[in-house]
Amino acid sequence: MVSFKELGLVNTREMFKKAITGGYAIPAFNFNNMEQMQAIIKACAETKSPVILQVSSGARKYANQTLLRYMAQGAVEYAKELGWEHPQIALHLDHGNSFELCKSCVDYGFSSVMIDGSALPYEENIELTKKVVEYAHQYDVTVEAELGVLAGVEDEVQAEESHYTKPEEVIDFATRTGCDSLAISIGTSHGAYKFTPEQCTVDPETGRLVPPPLAFDILDAIMEKLPGFPIVLHGSSSVPQEYVDIINANGGKMPNAVGIPEDQLRKAAKSAVCKINIDSDSRLAFTAAVRKVLAEKPGEFDPRKYCGPARDEMERLYKHKIIEVLGSDGKAE
Ligand code: G3H
Ligand code: 13P
Ligand code: ZN
């Protein structure tokens, strides 16, 4: 048993409390490799932003859970080396799908876990979530639950259709499970294709797809039922069109890739939404940079020569999110 406290990590309780009263959101960035981790920590150390490092099931398979946990431990030391005196870094299991997995993360030094029972019948979701909460809270590990199902398909995380969260269920769910935060469904989805062209309108000036707005009426109703309760938004990548253009101009093929407009996320960040999950945008930044280098220098074969620019691009992206979208800069001095 390793406590996250021994590793210099923090849970999400204080982070969320401050974010709600301060009207900003904590970035929850997924990581799978060293370059992503370096970019996240550099961006957060420079902006003094609290951060949640997320490990998905795909990441565990790709990079190994043990290695990722040691990387998170290393991240705390790296942050200090960069001059961030009191780093506020949480290590979080993204979309945990069983009690056993959540338990193994708690036992192994994660400071926060998500139990995603959103695809289960309501009572089963409650039962599973409650079991995880009872275990995790013994070790002061915070628990995120999910109610409502996100649309879209992303590797292991899939749902056939979108079921928005029902505001009339949230009080019962939060009370009976004791969860610390709640991921809701209000129109976001995982991946780089969040809406079909049919669901969008077209901007007459740019010819770009304009997605429909998120269901803020549902968010408002949830906040009314659970005042001050931490809300989480998954599937919150914006799919920057400049990256999609670079990818498509350099041998890629990503037609009609579209995400959540930044103004929608800015609005959400000012509300009780205090954790915003971003993964796909970092994948796009990385891929765009790699494709560009390899297209311009076909003879290049040193991975550092294309992973380096990819890392720089991700760092720019993370800083942009922190400063221009979530408003979490300067909140972890
Ligand atoms: O929630 C989904 C995340 O983007 C992680 O996806 O399992 O492919 O790493 P992944
Ligand atoms: P995106 O695919 O929009 O980046 O969402 C990531 C996410 O929700 C991870 O849990
Ligand atoms: Zn997610």
C-alpha cells in the first residue's frame, strides 16, 4: 500500500472547492508518454496551474500502469526542479470500470479515481460507485462518478447514443453514493468527431462546421439541485481547426473533425464545472507537429527531431487551455 501523500500528490477536494468559488476549472489532461507528461508539467509549472493527470485504460495498456505511476511521482520532482515550489498535482484514474481496478489504483498511490458506471442500470451504478467510495475514502482518495451517457465512440469508452443526465436523479445519486464529483452528459462526447455535419450549421464566411450549443439548461438544473457540488465535463476537446488543417495538408485525412467551441467551455468553467477533460486536442497537436516535420524533412529518422516539436506544440496547447479557456493559471502558487 502506497499513499499518494508519500508521493507528493494531492487529491481533488481542495482543488475543486477553490475552483468553484473562484469561477475557474482544473485541467484534467490524459497522458500516455513522457513527452506529454513533460509538456503538461512545463505548462502547469510556468502558469502555476493545479492539474489532474489522468490515466485511461488505453494508457494503461499502452504504457503500463506501474510505469505511469512512477512517471507521476517523477512529475512532482520535475515540477519542483522547474521552480514550482508547491505543485498541486493529482493522479487520477480515468473511466475506471470495476471496483478491483479502482482499488488497485488507490492501493498504488493514485489520489483520485473515477468509477464509470454510467452504462449500468441506475441502481447498479449506485451500488458500484458506493463500494468504490467506501474503499477510497478510507485513504482520503477522492472519487468521481458518472451519471448520464456520453455520445460517441472512443476506444474502450463507448456509448451508442447520448443520454443526457437527468437532473431529477442527481440528489439521490450523490447522497446515496457519497461521490466527491459527478461527470454529467450535456452534449459533449469523446474523440475528434463530436458532431456529425448534419448536427452542425456552416459558417458562411469560413465554410467551417459550427456545432450545436451544449445543454446549459440541464447544467443549470443540476446546479440548482446540488448547489456547490463539483461537476465534471468529459469530452471537452475543441479540435482546433489549425491542427486539423496541418494534418490534412501533410498526408492526413480527418474530414469533418469538430469539437466543443472554446466559448462554451469558458462559460462552463465559470460555473460548478470544476474539472474539464482534454485528451484529443493533445493528440491532434502531437500528430500535426510530427506530420509537418516528417513531410518537410523526409530523411529525418531521429525521433527526438519530431517528438521534440510535438512536445513544444502540446505545451503551447496546454498553456492556451489553462490561461485562455479554463482560467486556472496562478491558482497554485
Ligand atoms: O476518455 C477517453 C480518453 O480520451 C482516453 O482514451 O482509452 O484511448 O486512452 P484511451
Ligand atoms: P476528449 O476526447 O474530448 O479530449 O475527452 C477526453 C476525456 O473525456 C477523457 O476522459
Ligand atoms: Zn472521458
